[in-house]
Amino acid sequence: MRSRYTAFVTGNVPYLNRTAPAHPIRHLSSMRRRWLGLEILSSEMRQTEGWVAFRARYIEDNVLTVHTEKSYFQCLGGNWQYVSGEPDFHQWSIARNETCPCGSGKKFKRCCAT
């Protein structure tokens, strides 16, 4: 899961497609996202399958999005692949004078505002 998060952050579409061949991506919808972090909430692994519950946060167009998901992975040929997930998205608009949600302590307009 952490490697897929890193691939989203860096825009590594070939890696995302290798780790989820059933869900190909042609391009990421926006490279203007400012990723704020990944939190693994729980995980359960067996020999050839596993589940990971996570929360990822990002800012895009002055909107904070919290993406929570329980993802299902399978190990095929020695490689873990994303199979499916149950995503949930929550979004909040951020006012320019609010404290930035990235944790810097600065006002949003002086930090992550686009």
C-alpha cells in the first residue's frame, strides 16, 4: 500500500498499472494535488491475500480531501496486486486565512494554497 501511495504522489503511472492490472490508469487526473500523508489504519495478511485499511489526505484546488479505503490485495506470481477497494471520500473547502491542514502552522494562503 505504501508503494502505491508513493506512486500516486510521484505520478508513477507504470508502477500503478503493474500493481493493479485490472484497473489501468492512462494518466493521473491531476498532478496539482499536494499530498499530506498516508495512515495505515489496519492490515490483515495471509499467504496469498490481504486487506489494508488506510487514510490518505491531499489538497487540490483549495479543497482538503480525506480518502479512506479498505483495499483487497492478492499475491500473484510473487507480486502483490491491488484487486478492489471500498473507498470513501470526505472534502472540505479551506479558507485562505485558516491554519493549513498540512501541519505547518502557517495560514493556508502562505502555505499550500494553489
